[in-house]
Amino acid sequence: DIQMTQSPSTLSAYVGDRVTITCRASQSISSWLAWYQHKPGKAPKVLIYKASSLESGVPSRFSGSGSGTEFTLTISSLQPDDFATYYCQQYTDYPFTFGPGTKVDIK
Amino acid sequence: QITLKESGPTLVKPTQTLTLTCTFSGFSFSTSGEGVGWLRQPPGKALEWLALIYWSDSDRKNPSLKTRLTITKDSSKNQVFLTMTNMDPVDTATYYCAHRRLTPSGGPPQDFDMWGQGTLVTVSS
């Protein structure tokens, strides 16, 4: 199985901050990586797919980059609605696997 | 607009079999390339992919649970089913179904572009 790791596990930030989350894969996954935002009691929501493609309707303050084994999710200016847990997922190979998540909370 | 909703028991006993239903709208298995997956999230833990079924009836399962999982569909009712045998307290989780982003048959790998809200299943005697 392809192992996914994320850092940091928790991130405390102010509204307006630029935030970067890193995701690493245990082997190359090309660009087959998605980022999801998850809030308690709600459905996970895809933000970025194919490493850097912004999902329709997602604010442009979200961006993704990377390929191979290292990826980043950047929020250019953190908004109150962005406090949530973020997961990366590889979908190049079965079984699909997720990172352990990064919780973004209010500083 | 794609929507999915999970339904099933909220409480099952250890060793029992769990059957969950995903009822969806906004797409159809008559379209080549469509797929629906099941995933879960134990309390305080990360997401885990369980299984995926395609329009063609082919399916894939997580090898760690393969012997316990069955995924089927009823295309006429727009439903996908997940059966998990021999439930254990460690299987307590919120179970989600999700739509795999549409790609033509034989196309590139795809993520899950729409998820249901999930259903919490507790395994306890």
C-alpha cells in the first residue's frame, strides 16, 4: 500500500494568514492526489484534484502543487470558514489511501 | 447536481453483518465510467477507503478487509450496497459513500468529487 503522511498534524493560525500543508507519498503517485476539507458532521469536500486542479466552486485562495511524492495545499488568506481538517488522498493505486489529516484551528 | 445519502443500522452487535445502502441522484450507472465508493472514518481517526463499484459491475476492495466486504448495486433504483461481515467494535465509524469523478472507460484515475453526509455505525453488545 502507498503510505501518505501529512504535516503538521495541527496548525493554529489567524484569519488572514497564509497556510501551507504538506503531504508526502511513500512512492511516486505522479499527480494523482486530491485534497479534501472535512468539518464535523458534514460530508468531506474535494478542494483540489490531480494535485493542482481547483474543484469548481472552490474559492481561489485554495491552491495545490507538487508531483511525484511531495505535495502542498496552500490557503492564501485563511477565512473563518476554513477552520476544518484537511486530508490528502492518493488515487493512483488500489487501495486508495489517505493522509492522517491536518486540523486547522483558530489561534 | 449529484447527491448521495447513506442509510442503515446505527447499532450492530459484534459478529453481526452490517448492510448499508447508498441512494444517489444526479447520475446513472447506465453511463460508462461511473463509479461509487464506500469509505469510513473511525472516531478521531483518518479516512479509510473500503470498496468501489463501477458501472460495469466490476469492483475493487481494500485488501485489508476484502474477505469481509461485498459491494453490489441496483442500477434501476440508483442504489449501492455495502455488506461487511463479522463486525467488531473496531469497525465503529462513520461510513460514507462517494461518487467517483466521471471519466471515460479506460480513462485516468479519479478522485471522489461528491460525498454523502455519512452514517455513524456503532458496534457494541
